Amino acid sequence: MIRSVKPSLQSIREKVEAGERLSLDDGLFLYEPTTPLHEIGALANLVRERLGGNFAYYNINTHLNPTNVCVYRCVFCAFRSDLRDPKGYAMSDEQILARGQEAVENGCTEMHIVGGLHHQRKYDWYVHVVRILHEAYPQLHLKAWTAVEINWFEFLTKKPVRAILEDMLEAGLGSMPGGGAEIFHPEVRGEICEHKADAGKWIEVHRTAHQLGLKTNATMLYGHIENAFHRIDHLIRLRELQDETGGFQTFIPLAFHPENTGLSHIKKPSALTDLRTMAISRLMLDNFPHIKAYWIMLGIGTAQTALSYGADDLDGTVRHELIYHDAGATTPEILSVEDIRRLILEAGREPVERDTLYRRIVRDQQDRAKWSVGDAIPAAV
């Protein structure tokens, strides 16, 4: 008979030091306010250094949001627009290609492409966005379309997920972002985005992508109406899929920004909540190679501190980010490489420029916009 033992910090520490998996009850214990944050951070840092040494990663990237017009009305979203709203837009081919040209001229290795579900744009337009960018700028890695968007393309075409992803791969898709996960549990999901792809669909899309050889990311939006149980449940579902496929590269905890949303009465998470969530994510997701501190949402200081609380990646320069700035993010709209490297060095870490697939980038010393892909960065997972 298996006896249930109430978690303690000592029992969790023993598990972590032995490389054993934490349970749901362990995760809930770590979220209790009386569990010391600095000790959770120290355990997360132990795992972080065990997996990736002292490296901290960044990339030179840009965002492209081809449209903000969206059929859904998720209460947490400040980015979406109605078709006739003055702020609504859909980019032309010329605007999209100009963004690609700007990215290449500034040495970007990645373009992150997500947007609204525009009810007057056919599926072919979304494929076209990927195709024209890939054909014009083949050196750019295109990380495009969340699982929610893929599910919308299913609705538009009546095609299965696999066929849609194969279309995108043929057009030049390189990998997929992790957005749209929000919180998986239906108690929460039904309140904040009831019409959007549910947890089962999100997982199905990422499973299929992994089966096709596409690497993807994963996210969790926290700090709104969810509680600790919903967060740990979310992390365990991600961990189970990673056990099955091994296709996730990094996990990004996303702090909710309430300004200009239907939840504007909620106070955004504190820096201490951000760091606790970062550290717990690193401890629970023992099979994820990387944990990202997305400075756009966390703020620069908290993101830098997170490099000692389980995170090993700061994302990148992030040109043209709109979604979280529309929701009140006060961070800069871009960081220079020099700023990112300085932040990493100040945190006592070794900065490494990576591409989307976590391979080293080697820059031409005379022309920094020219680069080549080096060796894969070893990871213990």
C-alpha cells in the first residue's frame, strides 16, 4: 500500500537533489506563501545549472502581428480589434516584406508571427504570409501560428491538424510558439476564453507538430482568476506531453497584464509571484530543456533576477512587440544586444546568442548583420 506523505521543504529538496520528479502536492506546497521563496529559488537554480551550466541565452528577433482583427473576444486580451474599429488593421504584402527586410538588415535570426483570427481572411492568406517571407528571406527562421490559430485554420478548411501543419511546413514554417495555452483547466478557461481552442486541442496541435519534427514552445498565463492548483495542473499536463514527444524546447511563464482588458480590475502579479512561478516551473518541468524569462512581460529587473530563479533564457531583442504593450507593458519596445549581454553578465551568467533551435550564432566581426549557425548547444535533458 502506497502511503501519502505530506510534502515538506526537506522532502522536496531531497527529491530535487536526487533528480526525482515532483508531484502535484509538492507543487502546491511550493506555492504556499509560507514556503520561503529564496529556498525555492535556490532549488530551481540547482536544476537550472545542472541542465545548462552557467549559460544564459538570447536571440536577435522581431515580432510580426499581421492582423489584430479577431473573431474571439477573450476577456484578458487588449490586442484584438473589431473589423470596423479604428485601430483594426491587416498588413499588406508590402508591409510584411518590409518587416522582413528590416529584420534581415538588423541581423535578426528569427521572426515570431502571431495575430488575430480575421474572419475575412482566408486560410490561404495565412499560408501566403509564411511563404512570401520564406521565399524572400530564407535565412530568417519563421516561428509562426499558435495552436489556437491552427485550430481556426481547421475550422476554415475542414482539414485535419496534420494537413495544415504540412501546408505550413511546405511554405517555410520553422517552428511554433507556445501562445494560446493560457490556463488549461476548464474552470478557468471557460471564464477567460470560452470559445477558443480548449486544452485538449492545444495539446493535440503540439503533439502533431512534434510528430512532424517541428519544435514548439509552451506557455502559461498566470496572475488573473486562476489559483495555485490550476497552475500546477497546467504544468503537469505539459510535462506529460513532453514525456510522450520530447518536442518542447522552452517554457515561458507569462505574467498577466490587466490594463485595457476585461479584467482591468485585477492587480497584476507582483515580482515575488513572478519569481516564485518561474522557480516552480523549473522544478516541475524537469523534462524541459529551457525556461524563459520574457523581459517584455516581467520587466527587465525581474527578468534579470529570474536568471537565478530557474530561467536560462531572456528571449531576445524583440522588435515590434504589440500584444503585451497593448495590455499596459511599460518595458521598452526593443533591447539592444549590448543591453541584453550586460544584463546577463550583471546576473553572473555567460551570455550566448542562440538561434530558435538553440544553436550558437556566430557573427561576422566586420558586419554584425551577417551570421552563421554554429554547433548545437548541449542540454542535459
